[in-house]
Amino acid sequence: MPRHKLKNTASESDGKDNEFSLYYVEVEENSQGGQEKQTTRDGKRRRERNGEVSRRRASEKRTTEVDNKRAGKKHEKRHKTARKEGEKHEKRQRRKNADREEAEEESNKEKKNIKNERTKTLKRDDEKEKDVKKKRKKHVKNEEDNANSGKTKQKDCHDMPLKEKKKKRKKPETTSESESKSESESESDSAPESKDNQAVGVLGSLTPEELEKLKEAVDERKKLIATMRGKPWPMKKKLVVLRSSCVLQRQETLLIISFLYYSNCQKWMKFQRDFENFKTACIPWEMKIKEIESHFGSSVASYFIFLRWMYGINMILFGLTFGLVMVPEALMGKPYGSIPRKTVPREEETSAMNFAVLWDFGGYAKYSVLFYGYYNSQRAIGWLKFRLPLSYFLVGVGTVAYSYMVVIRTMARNANEEGGGDDTSFNFSWKTFTSWDYLIGNPETADNKFASITTSFKEAIVEEQESRKDDNIHLTRFLRVLANFLVLCCLAGSGYLIYFVVRRSQKFALLGLENYGWWERNEVNMVMSLLGMFCPMLFDVISTLENYHPRVALQWQLGRIFALFLGNLYTFIIALMDAIQLKRAEEEIVKTNMTIWQANLYNGTVPDNSTAPPITVHPADIPRGPCWETMVGQEFVRLIISDTMTTYITLLIGDFLRAVLVRFLNNCWCWDLEYGFPSYSEFDVSGNVLGLIFNQGMIWMGAFYAPCLPALNLLRLHVSMYLQCWAVMCCNVPQERVFKASGSNNFYMAMLLVILFLSTLPAIYTIVSIPPSFDCGPFSGKTRMFDVIQETLESDFPAWFGKVFSYASNPGLVLPFLLLLVLAIYYLQSTSKTYKRVNMELKKKLQTQNEENKKKNKLAALKAANELEQARKTGEQHSSSSQHTQNSEPPVSSTHTTTRPPASRGHTSSGHLPGHPQQPQKNSHSNRK
Amino acid sequence: FREHEGGHQVSKLVKRCTRKRKGLSWSRLFWRILFKKKMCFMQDNPFRQRIAEVFSEDGEGNMTLDDFLDMFSVLSEMAPRDLKAYYAFKIYDFNNDDFICKSDLEKTLNKLTRNELTEDEVRMVCEKVIDEADLDNDGRLSLEDFQHMIMRLLVHKELYHFKGICWFNTT
């Protein structure tokens, strides 16, 4: 009789046991009708309960607040129902009590009749009973699961009347249970049988000790039933155990199952899960990306995640520029055609609506809110007195500042995640045993799951192989140095080529482009695109020399192509600067011409300088400057458009057409196209990421001069998301070596940061050092663009504010502040370094401890195995004898009875697992030692 | 397989059975009919055959209603962790020898990946799994090894609550 095993679970089901034992006592009282003992027993019961409470409080401190609350709620509910049904039960109860008193006087046979009666009544009130039981069951379950102390606390809080009601409600059940129990146990065990017989027989005169024993027996019974659900017995066996108890309990088993699905707890969990699903559904393109990830691995998915992130950033940039700049100017500013900067000049009017011109962002598009030049320099517009120039300036600065902030914050967060690391000690086992999601019910989802499991296995295998690989270190080192040298040569060569070509084109430009042919005119562009096409291939070939892990190889590749593309950027900026200088020279000429023109106008039409009405000239006829800002904006917009077009067209031709050709020409070709030379294309992660990054750089550079750029970029990203998702799924094949990339790649972010810095430099330079055009844009008439701040400070803020500001901007204050900042940065950096080191040390310690534990476990397991062998030898004799004694009983379940005594016969085998007669307990026991 | 559907089915079944029988012998229902009609979640499960075998009394996949209820009580999310772990172990133990050995692992892997891994890869993964999870160095996984592994997963991923009617959901 292994009682000690039961004790393990004792604390779990204590609450329930207490309850039932309590009712049991109550029944006896009723049957006796003795009122004198009531008081003493009550006191005893209370004492017991208090003991229980304290014990439970001591042992189960880990229960959470939430659980308490939940339990409390349920408890209250139960009370409500109890109160409702209280009266009915009371009536019934009186009848039953009468029955019972009669029954006690008579013999055991008649008792069975009563039981039948009772079951009838139970069936009659089945529906109501069920409700009550459900709740009670729930409650009990909660107790045993959470080992909760809340209930008992509640119990203490409640007054006696409630208790009385409860007791009365419970009485019919408990009596029948007790009887049935005595029956079942009389069938099975010898020790409890005697006790129970005693209990039935000598119910009238019970000593406290006997009562205790009885209670224990009942407790065990209850424990068994309570913990049965946690045991891996087949249902049949469970049912036999329960059925042998009584009809009522069998109904309860069914209720256990139905309860599992219809409890509040379940509903709450379901709601939570639905809410999670809803949250996932709210993340844009999450399903698409997951699908791609499951087929192409996390490296391709990382590109799409990056694209989505970029989309979010552009969304906010677009919101800022659209809401604070474009809409106010369009709604509240002067309408089109009121002033020269808002009208198409006379000479362009004929072609202003041509599609070719509009496509090039000339004509009407040029003279609209899309570009810098359209904006008026009026300080406050509309009835809101909206300070448009100030808003324009602040939005321009704000977008860049916001981008910096977001990029850096994301980088920091990613670094945090990387620092956490994850436990990979059971990586493969977890992948093998726990990766299938048993909730999947959709064939497509299942396909995706299969694919993703396969991909994750492949990724893990690649990682494992990489960590295992140890080749000739010297050779790889030499090869890596060689490869880097080659790449450096390539980069230097291409840099020189770009420099040379740019210089030559400047020379051509000075001499006039008309004298040269097509090649000379487009030399720079052609060289740039050729370099951009062939150098990545070259780098790819070179990187095979290095023999890096594919993830590291991707990073190198990205870095190299990035360096190459910087040349592209550099030429573009140089060309722009040249163009700006040209335009400014032109502007000077226009300025002088303008004064002459004005003088002519006035001289010609108004001979006398009197107060004659000013002449009205149509704004389209007034001469104007070239407006270099609009030109810059136009350049950027054209660049973005052409870039987008090339991306899409290469996607369609390079991927889709190739896939179609390979697919359909394969039938009539002399070699295997699908696995031979052309085959399907792989998704080019590095190229796409770089395209995205440079594109974003262009946006940051040009957004100040063309407020429409974020909107255009948003459109482009949106389209490319769908297009690329489609292209990847339909015409690309997964890479040969699928490797694991972290979803939030810090390397991409670092490159983005560099590009952001590089692109803000020229923008800031133009804003700070070049004076704005005299007749277009929100800053016309000012010497510098940032004068708008000065102006606002002077006219919109009180005088003292300006004073404070001027004091604050005093170098004597600014320099110490900067110094302080530098010091703070230095301090934070050094502390973070130490934290990192401590973290690493802790991790190392943990790892070594883990390994030690593993070794210890192995030793312990060996020892336990030895002990087990011995125990088995001795146990065989014992078990054979025990089986012999139990052979008289009918076999309960067909498959498992041979290895252990039937579980229905009580608590002897309560902890046993079928098929594992003794091993688990013994081993766990030894482990506990 | 969503759990509310499952709950619905089970409750319906239970109701029907209680109505039908009233204490008589359980009607014998074959799992194939049930699976085909009722349980959409099983049709894509790579281990469906194995689950049926484990839970059926005769070990060949013919399930009675008892077995059926049994299965649901294990698959339900309220079922205790140890119970789930025990049955998961039984499911992965294809040859019923109470240990997960290499052949069992290979079968599991092939079912999980639909035979898309090469033999070398499968062998490597098997070796890694046994190397990781085998605590007593006998070259195969016992129930304790398995349980230990699962516990570590739950502690590590902070998954004290099971998502859905699955064994242990890692994602």
C-alpha cells in the first residue's frame, strides 16, 4: 500500500477531500439525528479546516493573484446557484432524511433500494443537477490544477447559513457516494473493506478514531478519482473505476469531458487565442511572409520583413509631408494661376498637358504642390494662420530626424534581442518532436507547415555543418585575404573609372554636348549601370573562394556591392551640384534681366510716375528664374520612377519570362533546362535589399525639394510587395543552402543608417549653404532657408523668448553642453560594454553548469539503472505473488492488466503508467534523492 | 481542427451515447468512419495513423468510442502536461518497445518532412537528437529523457499553457 505516493498528490486534492469528508460527517449526524454532538463536531471541523488552510497557505504560496480571483469568481457563482436551488433541495432533503432514518434502522439490502430511489430522483432533476455539478466540478478542478488557496479563504469568510445550504445540497450525492463506495470497496480491497463495513455497520456509534480512519479511506478514494484524469489509463479503465463507484460518478466522467469544452476558463482561453489570431491578422502581409518563409527560408523572408518595415517608415514620412505641407498649401494657399510661380509659363503652355511631358514631371505637374517651387512665401495662410514656410522647413528637418531616431532605435532593439540568445541545447529534439502543430486542419496550411519544417531542418543542418567544419585554416585564411584583395582591386578600378568618366563628361559639358554622339552623352549612366550589373557577379564568384557560412557570405556580398553603389551615389551628387551651380548662374542673369524688364514695362506704359493703377500682366507672361530647387526635386522623382520601372521590368523579364521559357521549352529542348544551365532563378536577397536601401536614400535626399516623393515611394513599395511576393512564389526556386537569418536584421539597418547619413549630408549642405531662389518656393526672398526660424522667433514669440534663445545658442553654453553629451555617451557606452561582458560570463557559467548537470544526470541514471535491475529481480518474485492473489478478480482492461494490478482496485497503482510497471516511480524517486 | 469544433463533436457524441445506451454496452464505432466524417484536423496530420494505433485498444487503429473519448481527453488543452508527454512519447515510439530508438526517429523525421531530407541529413539529425536528449547514454531515448526534454522546452519558451489541442506548440 504505497501511501507515500499518494501523499505527493495529497496537497492537490485536499480542498475537495475536505469538502467531502465534511459532508460525510454531516450525513452521519443527520442519520443519527443527534443534536448534542453537532456543536463539538462543528468545532472540530472548523479546527480541521483551519489546519488545512494554514497547511495549504504554507505549501502553496506560488498561486497567483489571478488564479485567486478566478477561483473566487467561480465560487461566488456557485453560491448563487446554490442559493437558488437551496429551497428545492431543502424540500427534497427533508424527504430524504426521513427515508434515510428509516433506512438506517433496516438492513443493507433495503439500503440499496434507497439508493435506487435516490438515483431516480437524481435522474429526474438531472438537468439542474448537471449545472450544479458542472460548476462544482470546475471548481474542484481549479483547485486541483492550481492548488489554490483562494477557495478556503472564501469558505472562511462566508457565514454559517451558506454553509448549511451547501451541505444540504450536497447531501444526496454524498450519501449515495458513501454507500456506493462502501460497496465498491467491499468488492476490492481488504483493508478499506473492513473499515467501510465497520462504517456501515456501526454507523450509530462512532469513535473519533474510527471516524478519522473512515475519512482517510474516503479521502483516498476521492484522491484517486481526482487525480485519475492525469493518468495515462485508457478510457475504459477509467470508466470501470468510476462505474464501479456509482451511477452518479459515471455521469460525472462524462461531465468531465463535456466540462472540458464548456467552461468559462475555456472560453477565456479561446477568446485569448482568437485575439492573438486577430492581432496576427492585423499585421499587414504577415501571412504572405510566413508562406514565403516556409518555402524559401528565413533569409528571403528577412528581405520582405525589411520591406514591410520600410513601408511603415514611409507611411509616416508620407503622413507628415502630406498632412502638414501639401494639403494646407493646396487648400488654403493661393489658387493655381494667381502668381507667376503657380502658373505654367507662356512658352510651355502648349505642351503642358502632353503625356510625355507629364510623365517627365514637367508642365502642369511641375507647377503643382508636388514640387518645391509651387509653394508661396506668404508667412501665414488661410483662416488658420498656418505658418506654411515654417511648417515646410520643420517637416523637412523632422522627417530626417524621425528616420534617424527610428533606425537607431530599431538597431538598439535588435541588438538587445541578439544579446539574449536562445538555448540550443535541445534544438534538434525540439524540432523533431514538437514542431508539428496539432491544430492544423487546412490542407494548404499543412503543406506550408511541412515545407517550413523541412526548411528549418535544412537551416539547422547547415548551421551544424558549419560549426563542425574545420578545414585547413591557413588555406582558408590565405584565400580570404586573396579574395578581399581582389575585391578591393575591383572597387578601386571601378572608382577610378567613375571618376574618370565624370571628369570627362564635365569636359564635354563645358564644350557643349551637341558636338558629341550618343555614347559621349550617356557615358556616365552607361558605365554606372554596366558596373552595377557585372561587379556583383564578379563579387559572387570571388566570394566562393572565401568559403564562408552563407549568412556571413551574404553580409560580405552586401557590403561590397554597397561600396560599389556608393560610387553611383557620388556621381549623382556631383552631377546635381554642377547642375545647381549652372542654374544659379542662370538665375543671376534672369534677375538682372528682370529689373530691366520691369523698368521697360513701367517706362513703356506709364510715362508719368504718378499714382496710376498698377499694370496687370498675366502671371504666365512674367519672366522668372530657373528655380534650381524644383529642378533637383524633378531629378529625384525621375530617378525614382526610372528605378522602379527597371526593377519591375527586370523582375518580369528576368524571373517570370525565364521561368515561363524554362518551363515550357523544356519539352522540346536538347538538354534539361530545369536542372541544367538556365534553370529557374534564385531570389537575389542582396541585390533587392540594396535596391531598397538606395531607393530610400534617394527619398531622404529629395524629399525636401519634392514633397511628393514619400507618396511615390509608398506606392512603389506597396506594388513591389505584391509583385515580388508573387514573383517569388511563382518563378523562383529556393536557394541551395537555406540558411537561418534573424528576422530583424541589424546588418540591413546599419547599411540604412550609413545611407541615411550620406543622403542627409548633401541635403543639409544645400539647405544651409546655398541661398534659395528669389522667386519660387516657401523661402523666396530670404538669404538662407533657415532664416524662417529666426523670423518666427522674432515675430511670433514674445521678446524674452528670443532673448533666451539667443543666450542658449551662445557658443559659451553650446560647447559645454556638447561636451556633456560626449561624456554621457562615453559613460553609457562603457557601462554597456561591461554589462555585455558580465552577460557573456554568466552565459558561459550557465553553459558549464548545464554540462555538469548533464554529466551528473548520466551518472545518476546509470546508478538508477543498476538499482532498477536489482529491484526488478527482487520485485519479480513479489509481483508474481501479488498477481497470484489478485487473479481471482475479473480482468479490467485487456491490454495492460498483465503488467500491473488493476487500478480500479484502489490506490495501489495510482502513479503507475501502463507498460511501465515500476520504472518511472523508482527513477523519479531516485532522482528526487 | 479548432477546439470549439472538437468540443462540439465530443459533446454531441457524448449526448448521443448517453441518450442511446442508458447504461448498456458502448456501441462500437470504427475510427475510420469517424475520422473521415468528423475530424478534419486529422486528415493532414502526419501521425494520424500512429495516433489511431496508440489510442485504439487493439493497437491496429480500430477505435471504439472509449478510445475516442480517451484520445480527446488527452488532446484537450486541459490535460496535464505529463499525460501529454506520455502519449506523445508513445506516438513517437513506433515499434512499441518503450524507447525511441533511431529507427523511430527516422520514421518521425520522414513523416514530418514528407521524405524531403536526404538519408545523410536524416541520419545526422537522428544522431544529434540522441546526442542532445539521451541522458543515460544508452543510445535511445527513454520516457524520462523525453519528459526532461519537454520540460526544458516549456521552461525555456515559457510555455506553461498549451496552445490548442496540440502536444507542445513551439512557435
